[in-house]
Amino acid sequence: MPSAPRPELAGSRAILLGTSEFHESLPDVPAALNSLHMMRELLTGPLCGWPADQVETLANQTAADGPMYKLNALFKETPGVLLVYYVGHGLPTHAGGLCLALSDTRNVPDTLTHADLQLDWLQRTMGSSGAALKILILDCCFSGIATGLLSAALPITPRRGVYTLTASHALENARYETEGDRPLTQFTKALAAVVNEGVPGAPETLTFHDIVPVLRRRLLAAFMPDPQARAEGDAHMFGFARNAAPVGPVRDLPGEVSQLRTEVEQLRDEVALLRRELRRAQPVAGEQGQVATGQSGPLSPPADRTDLKIVVIGGFGAGKTTFISAVSDIPPLATEARMTTAGAGEDDLFGMPDKTTLTTGRDYGRVDLPADLRLHLFAPPGATRYWSFWDDLVAGAHAAVVLLDVRRLADSFASLDYAERRGLPFVVAVNAFDGRQRYSLEQVREALDVPVGVPMLACDARVRTDVRQVLVESLEAALKSATARLAYPSPGPRTGGLMLARTFSPRKFSPRKEDGPDAPSSSAPQRAPSVVLEGVSSS
């Protein structure tokens, strides 16, 4: 079927870059070239409807080919929609950035130069473009770095904005096929499948708001990396493709956008209030004598009482609110809000059909233990759009409990990485939502690559005795950590943050030659399941 003209694409341009052949220390990736062609076919096909002469394809460029000059010229000539797609190897830099490998790029961070295609250069150059809408799609390792940096580099235009879609987290390998007549990268393959199959019940025109939740479910169900998305302005409402599936009722998109903006303003007010409470809070006994309690007004604990702060972290719907409510000696302070249709594109309810509320600020509870020991329990929101809260709530914590939901195993990776990167002593609690443990702790430990020295317990977050046992284990972990710091003092204060791209070590995550930086589907990704858990298979 020929594609219908799309007047809104007048003055627009899509630039597709792909690198599959490498001259230096990087392995070739035939799937990258196939995915580059698939993306062109998708955009110029009947569903997306881009005119072929508005889609530029740059394959296997070297620095001598001058790809940056070409990109700069094309960006300046584009007043409409500017879509940039890259597939190939992604290499982290020492500065916390990302290099999009060309054919002559070397896999040595110290040798990366201005002649290599750097993400920050790409962002700045796109930012200088007069395009009304900017879309960046990255299918490479560590591509999630872009979702944390793009908003600062690409100013929001009054009309549209910026949309970023990446194949993985900032510390995660992308995946690709190595067998078959036409091997593909898993991300681009899934994206094309979602568009070609359509989204039943969605509007006639699919936006990123419609596509990305289905894309995430598809990839996570196959234990592929979790794609990341970030929208600035109303860029997520761009009509990406015609819906190939039966459409649903017409949505009130302006009304949904207005409701989302209202929720954002309310969230900002809650954040400001929370920060004021934390600043006013009187520190209690703890590391360097400071622990933020989240309570306003002075606190004067008795001299013979020890106050400790424990944070409970986990993915969206892992059971953190239930965990604190089950054990708190006081009525827990919760910031639960009812979920609305406006959050349908952000809050993935896969595996949680009965969930109707979510935490929007933080949960707080208190537990008094023998020997005049008082625990202050905090839980930040699990929904990804509230992750900016985590640093404030975790500040001053003595230990953490990472609560796992085996129904959504991939959501656990970010929480585990966060606890490790903050330097927090922590324990892992595997929550039994239906009252039974589906998998052995050994299976879960192996699937999530949890170090042997990290305590792991099975628990039911609804049962007080189970939760108390988890807290006791967390106290023991905190004690061991404090003892180790006394014996081997750190040269400086612990640092860390939710923006993983700020502090990760490129050397630690440098790819091996035999695997390639974009790990093929036959090898395990960073923190990916590596065992079969009753229908949860490795990749």
C-alpha cells in the first residue's frame, strides 16, 4: 500500500547512521547494517510515510569521510522534524559521555579524539538546529547515557521539544542477533515489530506515548535490556506511524497533556516541601552525626538511644509501601496517590493488573527494637519519573533493603546498581507476592548476578516477622560495613547518585574483544538474567 502524504513532515529530515564494519579493535556487527536498512524501510514504508528523499543513510563512515560535517550541514537545513538514528557500538568515555563508534574508532578510551562521533557533540549540534522537533534514537551499548544529558544540551523549542529513545540503560549492553539470514539488533527489531503490528485499541496515529510501553513489555518479556525514553515538551505526542491494528476511541490528547502538566506541578511542590523538611530536620546519631529523618521540627533523642536510618528501595510495585506498613510501630506516613489514565504511558503495569496507586513522595515508618535502638525507615518512589527523589532520601542512610519483585525481574537491576554505586551496605529481600517463593534464592542470586557476600532473604512484605528479620540482617550489614570503614578508612566521603552516567568507570565496563561492546544475544548483558526461572529464560 503506498504511503499517504504527510504534510507535517514538510521541511523534515531523518538521518540514519550505522556502523557494522570496524578496522581496529572492535568486532564487526552485521546486525547493525541490517537494522540500519530496516529502519529506513520502516520510515519510508506506508505506516511512517517519510518521503524517501528526506531520509539520509550514512553507513560505515570513517573519520576521513567527514560524517560530522555532513551532519552539521543537514541539521542546519532542517526546520521541521529532525530525526537522528544510530546503530553500532557505543563506547563510554572517561568523562562519563558516550562515543558512537565509526568504522575506524578504536576501543581504547584514552585514544578517543574529536574526530570520533561523540554524543555530547551530537547533542550540541542538534541543539543549534532550528528544527521544531528533535528525535534521537540510539541502538547501542550504554545508550541510556543520552537520557540523562540530552535536556541540558538540546533546548526545548516553544512548539515541540525533544524526544530521546535508547536501547538500554546507561550501564547496560545492547543486544543483537548473530545467526540467521538477516540478523538484527534486538531493539530495532522490536521497534519495527511494534510499529508493523500496531497497538490494538490505540488511536489511528501512534505516538511515542503509545509505542514505548508496548516496546518495553515486548523486550522485557524476552529478557532484553529495558529501553529508556525521555520527553521534553510535548515531543512524545509526535505522530510516528499509522496504527496497523484496530484503533480505539479518539483520545483527548490536549486534555491528557494538561493533566500531566498539572501532576508535574504538584510533584514539584511535593519535592520542594520534602527538601524543606529535610533541611529543617535535626540530625540524629549516625555517620558523622547526621541522618536526615524527613520530619520537621527539632529532634532530641535520649542520650542512651541509637537512631539509625534504613532505606527500602526497589522497582515500581515491588512492595515497599507494604513492607514499611507491616512493621512500623507508628501509623506509617505514605504519599500514595491514585493512578490515572494520564500516566498510562509512564507507569508500566505489566504483571500488576490490580495496582491502582503509586508512591509520589516517600514512605516513612519507625521501628523500636530492644537495647534502645530505633530504626527510621524510608522508601522512595519506584516509578522512574520520580527517581530524582532518591538522592535526597538516601542521604545519611546506614543501610538499604533492596526489595525484589520476581514478576518483573528486569526492574531490579537499577535498584541493585544504585545501592552498589552509593556504597551502601545492603541486603536483598525477595518478596513473595502470592504467599509462596517461586524460585530458590540461589536461582535469583545467579539471575541478577548478586555477589555472594550480599545477604539475600525470602520474605513476605505483608508479614511483620518476615520484615523484622530482613531489618535485622540489614543492621548486621551496616555493622560489618562500619567495622570495615574503621579498619580501612575511606580517603574521602562517599558519593553517588541516580544519574549513573556521572560516576561510572569506563574501564570497569569496557567490552571484551570476544564479546564486543554490544553483547550479542548469545552472551549475558550487564546484570541480565543468566538462568531459566520457570519461563524466565536467559538471552
